[in-house]
Amino acid sequence: MEEDEYRSTYKTFNERRCVLEKALNTRKVACSHAERFFLADREGVGCKTDPAQRRCQDLLTRMRDSARFVLQMTHIGGPLPHNKEIKVQVGGLLGIQAQIYPERAACDEIGDVFSLLNDAELRFGGAAEFPYQDIVKLIARYQNRTRRGER
């Protein structure tokens, strides 16, 4: 399947794309509002509800903007390169988890993004009030899996 054809079919098949799809595909992050599907030989993730998708989009935009310095970027106008996007998504969610549940600060997995964000909003009052200065520290520290050596 050609890449353009795949993208077109993907958009038709997955009308409400999960904005944290890259994080969910690492298998370190789960979400009760995620719907996984297979298209061709790839796996995709959709979101069950519009409000959940909008909330995650708002959060992702704020995390990207807050992480510009650690990503060594002056402007972020959309999706980041793959590894930087994973760093922001997974590292940012781990940073939120560490702020809400300090006992899980060493954990590298998120059980449910939806409930984590519910708890974070209860504690901080909304995504605009999250402690991004502390969250960015975990974004900076997050290391995606390392490449395998040459064979």
C-alpha cells in the first residue's frame, strides 16, 4: 500500500485520531478512551469521545510549547519529529504522574491517561494550571528505547 493511499484510508477509517497515539504505541501508556485498530500491517489508535480528544490536544500543545527549550526548538507549529514527539508525550505524561502520585515517580508506565488527567485537573484546576516547569524536567530526562547495535 502506498503511503499516500494509506494516510487517506487511515483518515477515513479513524475519524477521531488519538493525539497521544505515539505514546500509546510504545506500550508504556494506556488509556480507557483509546480504541486500537489494525490497517494494513500497522496499528492505529482512535479516541472514543470528542471532549477527551480535545483535552488531550490541549495538553499536548501545552507540553510541546513548554518543552521547546529542552527540545532545542524555537517554534513548534505542529507535530514534532517522531522521537521528539514520543519524548514529549511519554515524558510529559510521566511528569504529570510524578506530580500527582510521587510514589510512582520512578515508574515508567501510565495505566490510564484519562483518569490521570482527571486526577491532575482535580488537583491543579485545569491543564493551564499544571506545573509544566516540573513536567518538563521529566520530558528532558525521558529516554526512548535505544537503537540496537549494528549486526
